[in-house]
Amino acid sequence: MSLVERDLNVIWHPYTQMKTAMPPIPIVRGAGACLFDEDGTRYIDAISSWWVNIHGHAHPYIAEKVALQLKKLEHVIFAGFTHEGAIELAERLLQILPDNQKKAFYSDNGSTAVEVAIKMCLQYWHNQGLSKTKILAFSNAYHGDTFGAMAVSGRSAFTAAFDNLLFEVEFIDLPDLHNLSDLKSQITNLKSQLACFIFEPLVQGAGGMLMYEANLLSELMAHCHQEGILLIADEVFTGFGRTGKPFACNHLSQQPDIMCFSKGLTGGTMALGLTTCSAAIYEAFLSDDKLKTLFHGHSFTANPIACAAALASLDLFLAPETTENINRIVKAHQNFAQKIASHPKIKTIRQCGTILAMEWQTLDDTSYFNTLRDRLYNYFLSAGIILRPLGNIIYILPPYCITDEELNYIYTKIEDALVEV
Ligand SMILES: *Cc1c(COP(=O)(O)O)cnc(C)c1O
């Protein structure tokens, strides 16, 4: 039996309507920005495999560090015990994050990093005997697929089956020049109940690569702080260079109280989540009263192999070559965006750092279920490019090691698609 037949016998894939989806493509190997299937067909991974792979596939340096760690220590319970990798990773990350970030709490993935952040905020107030139990978020937000993370995400087709079970959240629009003062007064009206405000800084990824201005977010953040509302920056997607700077928060004049990381954290090698927080958050849990403990943990919290992968990924991320690569992609995106911006089939084109998103003109409304999606997806796949449109929005966010040749090939195929699809 082929891999595909065996897969279809036993596997249920994520975000996939199994009745109508095309059979999955069995990938056997990766190198640089490329993946190879059983028959040796090459695919350029233009979306970094769901936004995680920042240094290319099967990177030999990360592989070597992971292999060494595997022979030394594969795992240890993280309550009552510790290990060097977790300590070193926290030390090194806290050094490059906004300087109010003082403690690191590990988990397994982006959704759990968000769950931890939400619990930190709610219990921060609870531990002080204060009743602030509401959360503020942006409509169209995406913070993950577990129940708490879903609750603070915009209500959508993804959440419809669960909507009446999700805790109530206050949603506001993304800020623009016209609504900023209105958003501020909405926040002021709710301030006595609001525990925190969670947001994806600069770019709402799964919501459709929606982008908004750093200075407007900074203003909202300053207003929240003035009103005593904690701030959670969900950098699960934007962290580690995506926006052109190491972290999206580096574009802001305000500092969040809590930050969430995953995706690029291990260079896409291992599942790992991280929530960092300020001293004030941490100190609100210090007490002789055991009930003030943060009762949260996962079996694989701070897994040593995942930490080794993250440390290796961080070495690569901090190398000057990576910054050069990021700048190179930013420039190439800018040039390409300029070239096709006025094409009649392009409704809007927007860029934030290494993320370039294009909304295609269609007869249907812009949506995740837009029928253009499958045609675009298949067009690029048959050209050997993995682009996974969000409805009629296509986006490129490649591994930073992608070559100019590969990048230009993607641009050329997008231009071809503008003619042929
Ligand atoms: C992907 C994502 C998450 C969820 O991360 P998972 O590892 O998929 O659970 C949370 N927040 C943002 C902004 C994301 O893009």
C-alpha cells in the first residue's frame, strides 16, 4: 500500500474536510526552503510550514544540537527539577525581549502559551481579591484552538460549533485613524471589569494577514495601562523576525505585561510554548497562601530536546546572516508589491516585514471559504510552491534562508496566476 492509502485508512488531518479534500502529499525530506515528496518532486515552502520554519528544513546545526541533547537527557519533570537548556533559553530570551519581561513559563505550543497568559492575568487580580474577569480582544483575532484561546479569538466559522460554550469576551475593532478615540472610550467604559487586553501585535495572522499601525497600537496600549488593564502580546506568529524586527513589540513604544511565543521559537523543529511576564505579574503569585499558586503545567513542560532546538534556533536567529536575509526578503517583497499593486485582479496588497499578503478581487466576498482558494492552492502546488491561501488572500512568509532564485520563482508564478487563474 502507498503512504497515501495508509494515511487515508487511519488519519484525520487538521483543518481538513476529509470527505472532499485532495489526498495529502507524502513528504519524505526537507532541505533549505524546500520539501521533497516520495517521487522526488520539489516544493518551495513559501509559508514556512504553517509559519513555524524560520531557518529552513532539517537544518544541520539544529539537528546536531538536538542529537547531542537526545543522548544526554530526553526529558525530566519540570516541577521540583530543572535543567540547563530551559535556564539558558530563558536567560537568553529575556535579554532580547522588552526589558520589563522577567520570568519565563514553558508549555507545549502557541495555544497553551495563550492559555497560560490568560490564567496569569485573571489570577493576578484574583490573588489580590479583586474581581476583574473580563478580557478584551480584537474582532478577527486568532489566538489558538483550545477553549480559552478560542474564546479570546474572534467568533467565526472556526468557533461556531462551540460559541455558546465560550466565555464572554469584549471585542473591539482594529485601530485606525478614525476610530481610535472611540476605541479608547469603549475601553474606559469597561475598565472596572477588564482583567486584560490580548492582541496579535501588528499582524492578525489567521484572521487574514490583517495589518495595523504600530503607533495606533502603542496608543491603545498606553490607554489600557492608564486604565489599569494588563496587556498580553501574542507573538506566537510575529516573534522571531517575521515583522522585520526580532519581535513585533520592538516596533512599539509601550511594553506588554505578558508575551506569548511558539511557532518560530524552535525554528519549527519541536513543539514548545513560552509565556513571559513582568515582575509585577510574577510577584502577585508569591505568597505563603498555597492557593495563590499558578496551578498550571503540562507533561512536556520545558522538554529538554525542545529547549535544545530553541537554543540552536536562537543561535542561528542572532547570526548577522539571518538579519541580512530578513532585510533581503523585506526589500524583495517591497519591489514585488510595487510591481503588481495596480493589477486589476489585486484588491489590496500589504506587507509587514517578511510577510506579504495579497487579497484577490473576486465576485464573492472576501472569506476563508472563498471558492478561489482551492484554485489558487492547486495552481501553486502544481508549480511546486506551497502557498496556502486564507480564502482569496494569498500570502508569502518564507524561511529566511530562501534563495533569491526561489523567491523570484514564487513571484513569477504569482504573476502567471494573475493571468491564468
Ligand atoms: C498559531 C497561533 C496560535 C496557536 O498556536 P498553536 O501552536 O497552533 O496552538 C496562537 N496565536 C497566534 C497569533 C497564532 O498565529
